[in-house]
Amino acid sequence: MGFVSETLWNEGTMKQIVAIIFGVGLLGNAALFVPQALALWKKKSAEGVSLVTFGGFNVLQAIGVVHGVYQQDNSLIIGLGASFLTCGTVTALTLYYRAASKRSVADEG
């Protein structure tokens, strides 16, 4: 390893840069759930949305946030917290529209 790279690594600069990139990536991950939430809101239907998939994502994100708290890692806390919020919105809308659909069918029958 060269002097410059050793100095950067030893001072933690590279570690901080990687943490920032990781955090930005996690925020990008959170943004990926927004189109699905908007589509659910617009269609007012949860048809074709996998509750198991999004619910599973929520569980993993919650565990990641807890891990971030224990590790004192703000990138994990903020990034996975944002993902939990956006993915949780998809999960909540899916539950809401499925319940509304069942009520509508019951009212017709």
C-alpha cells in the first residue's frame, strides 16, 4: 500500500467516504419503493402486490435499523429507516386496499 492510501485509510477518511456512499445508496433504495406506493394510491387497488415480499422487506429493514443503533451507524439508521418508511407505506396501502376490497365484496353479496 502506498503512503497516500495508508494515510487515508489510517485516518478513517476512506471509511467515512464509503459510509457516505453507502448511506446515499440506502436512500436510493428507499426511493425505489415510492413508484409502487404512488401506483397503489393512484389505482386504489392492491392487485398484483405481494404482501409477503413487502412485509418481508419491512422486517429486514427494521432489523437493520436496530443493528444500526447497536453499531452506532447513522448510515444504516437513516438509510434503512427511510426504506422502512417508504416500503412500509406500500405495505400499509396494500393492507388497506385489500381490506377495502373485501368490504366492497361483502357489501355487494
